Amino acid sequence: PAAEESLKIAQERFEAEKLRASRLNVKSPTTGTLYPARNQPAQNQSDQKIRFWNGSILDEENLSAWVTEQTLLGWVGNEEDFQAVVYVPQEQMAFIRTKAQTDLIFMSSANEKCVGKIIEIGNETVQEAPRELFYNSLLSANSTLGQFHPNDTLYRVRVTINEGQTGPLYSAGIAKIRCRPISLFHRFWRALSHAFALEV
């Protein structure tokens, strides 16, 4: 009886561990290429008992590092899913129109340019912006606990990129939006320049 009870306990423990292990399997709801999530800056690890991950969570160096629930591992899709998020000041929002042609010039390569069009104009002010814009001096912001809050009132404008063109994921640069002025007395095209970050 004692041996049977020990075997039963061991079997229950095995099933519990198997269930926990199955939760570590990540299944994508769609097919495509796995693109890593945005890099995580290194933290000041005062507690040596717990090692937190930094850089890309999928890096080999992060094996056995502590990962919290709901941590984003990456994006599954294709380059056609890439979009540029342009950050437009409030005073220039009246000039923005959907389907307006937009030229994207990347900071990493001044000779690299993509062309796209506006597909969505945000109506909520930006509370947090990508750190790439701050590090490249494209945006003035206050940093709090690794989050960057713009000093100006900005809105997000999403741009889809023409087929066959793309840039490095999470790269930043300048977006030149070709748009008409409001005034009917001026019938020339106006080009507005804004910071953008490439996202999925």
C-alpha cells in the first residue's frame, strides 16, 4: 500500500510538471516570419538570486533568465505587415489627409528611402513614444522608468509602405508627408517633415 501511494503521488507530480511544461510552448495563430520584440535595456540587478533578461528575449544569453507573464516574445508576419508610425504635432494635424503620399528616410541610411501612404490618422494624444526617437534626437521627451513621454502634443499617423519596400524593424527616421494646405487661396503642395518609427 505504501509503495502504491508513493507511486500515485509521483504520477500526480509528473502530470502536474507535464502540464506546466506544456504551458511553455508558444503557438502562433498565423504563419509567417518571427520578428523579435523591441530590445530590453539592461536593468540594475541588485538581487543576485534573480537574473532578468535584457537585449532580445530570444537571445541565447537569456536562457534561464526570469521572464514575467505577458512578456512579448515577438511578432509573426511578413515584411508587408510593416508600418511606419509618424508622430505629428497638434498644430499640423489639420493638414494631414488619408492616402497622402509619404516618403520615409531612415536615420541608419540616408540613402535608403521608402514610399507609402497614410492609412490611419489617430485622434488621441501620444502619452508614450518609442525610445529610438529620443535616442536619435528626433523627439523631445521626459524619461521615467524607461518610458519616454513627449514634451509636445503629438498624434500618431500610420503609414503603409509600398510593396517591395521596407526598412529595418524598429528603425527611426524622418517622414515627409505631401499634403494640401487648408486655405483655398494657396493651391501648392506642402511637405511636412515628422519623426517616425517602423513597427509591425
